[in-house]
Amino acid sequence: MDTIQVTLPDGSTEQVPRGTTPAEIARKISQGLAREALVARVDGELIDLSRPLEENTALRILTAKDPEALQVFRHSAAHLLAAAVLELFPDVKLGIGPPIDYGFFYEFLREQPFTPEDLERIEKKMHELAARDLPNERKLVPKAEAIELYKTWDQGFKCELVEEKAVEPMVSFYTTGKFIDFCRGPHIPSTGRIRAFKLMNVAGAYWKGQEGNPQMQRVYGACFFTQQELDEYLHRLEEAKRRDHRRLGPELDLFSIQEEAGPGLIFWHPKGGLVRKLMEDWLRDELLRRGYQLVFTPHIMRLDLWKTSGHTNFYRDSMFGAMRSSARSIATSVPAYCTASCACVASRRMTRTSSACPARSKRRSRPALISRSR
């Protein structure tokens, strides 16, 4: 019988028939590991537990104890979301659905906006599909057939993705119930393990993040291995809302944000102004105590200086437009103080020794603070 050698994390080796899957090896090791297994790492690459092993390889079975498995788990939750949406809204157009730091999202194109009531229905459907323990099955389809399949389903965004991203003759697809997605994977074996999740909100997003493309509805969800972890995350969110400076500032009469002036612009009230002064005084005293020196620099400078520093080539879109004074252009400030600080140092070169350079600056709102490196 044709066999391959599988090296396990403890250094031991197993001779198994070619085509054996990581799931079969997990069952051979222990039934407990087989129950907890989510995905496999083979020679550094994450693969499905059902993927046949064809060559000698180093294998690690990943469970909920492994951080890498969490991203795969959340990716599968995104597929579960898409499957639920398709069940409830069959005419929806599908975008992308990756894992994110706290869960997942999936993008949809739909004429009507998703409402909070819609999210409740979708979440309920997700729990129903999870309870059915639907398998996440990988299939390989020829690229031309994959494009034709999505054209038949009128899924133009998916056609676009296959045409752009599929470089191999065979295209990887995953099925979850009625949902079929062009996806490299990997995924956890089935939906039954996905229980601790909550749909959070809907946000608008341009397709591929490019303005002018169709406006998608991005449905976000939080997802964790256990309900306790999910509850703790939701609790942290509530605590963060309670401590939100945008709420506390006006309530404590420290500052206000006025829409007439613009978003994010702070108007300090007397009490807030005093708090800010005390903090700034403490910070300056502390920095001076540590050897920093105080300098003041202009808020606007001639455009030539920004060209010399290279800022106009790289950050012009983030700079305010240039003003004209006499025959010279003056550029207003950018969120970088290094150019002005360097100009300060350059003007002192004639009187500074080489041992006094280089200087480092504490980049915060002007005045800037500069000290010698030690």
C-alpha cells in the first residue's frame, strides 16, 4: 500500500495511506481530539480537516485553544451569515465576507436597507442553520464553469472576483446549505460548532472600497468560541459606550462638538480648558525634566519647504490647499511637525557640534519639544 509519513507536533511519526485526511488522523490519536478539531496546519499552511494528504508532511491539529483556529472559525461564521441571508432574501447579490478582529462581516447588495428587525430574523436563521450542523464542503470547479455558474445565478460581483483572483484552472468553492461561495478556505467542518455570535450593525461600503462602485450593505457580527467570551465582549462594548468621551464631555460641561463648525472639532468650555491646561503643564514639566527642549514653529510655511522635505509628493492629498502670498505659494499645515523641527535644527548647525546631533522631537501639538539623543 502506498503510504506517506506524517510528523506530529511531539516529533513522533505515523505511516498512513496516501490520501488520509487530518480528521482521520485526529480520530486515530483520540476521540476527544477528533471532537475538538477545527482545522489543520500542514507544513505551515492551514487546510480543511477533510483535505487528503498526498505527501510526507508535518501536521498539527488545531482546536479552540489555538488562536489561528479562531480566524477560520469566524470565516465560517461569515459563510453561515451569507447562507442565512440567501434563505431569507434570495435575490440579494453577494460580495465578500472575511473574518475580522472580533468576528466577521459579509457584504450584500440589496435595494432595501437591512433593518434591525431584519438582523433579528437573520440571526435567528443563522442559529437554525447552525443547529442543523450543515457541512462546509470544498469543491473544485473549472474556472470557466465557475464563471458561468455565477452568471446563471446573476451574481455579478462573484463573477468579477473569479475572473480577477482565480489563477488556477480549477476554482475552489465551499458550500454551506444552499450557499455556494468562491473561497480559498479553509473552513471548520460544519456549522454545528458556531453558536456564540451576535449580529451587531449594518454599514455602507463601496464595492472593493472604491468610490463610484456600487454601495454595498456590510453586515457585521461578533463571534467567539464560547458564549462567555461573547458576553464579556458585549459587556466591554457597553462599558466603552458608558465612558465615551463624546457623551461624557458635554455631560460634564468639559467641551462640546458643534456640527456647525465641523465633525470632531472640540470647543473647550472653562472647566475643560482648565483640565487641559493642567495636563499640558504636567506633560511639559515632565518632558523638560527628562532633557527635552522647547521650540515653537509656524503653522504654515512656504510650499518649497514641503517640497524639499518630500511631503508634497507623498501627502499632498492630506495637506490643505496652498495659498498665494505675493509671488510665492504658502502651504498650510499638515499633520506632521518633522519639517519645521528639522528647520530649527538646520538653522543651528553652525553653532552645534557633531556630538550634539542628531536631535529627536516629541511630535505633539506645537510647541514642539526637542532634545539631544543620549
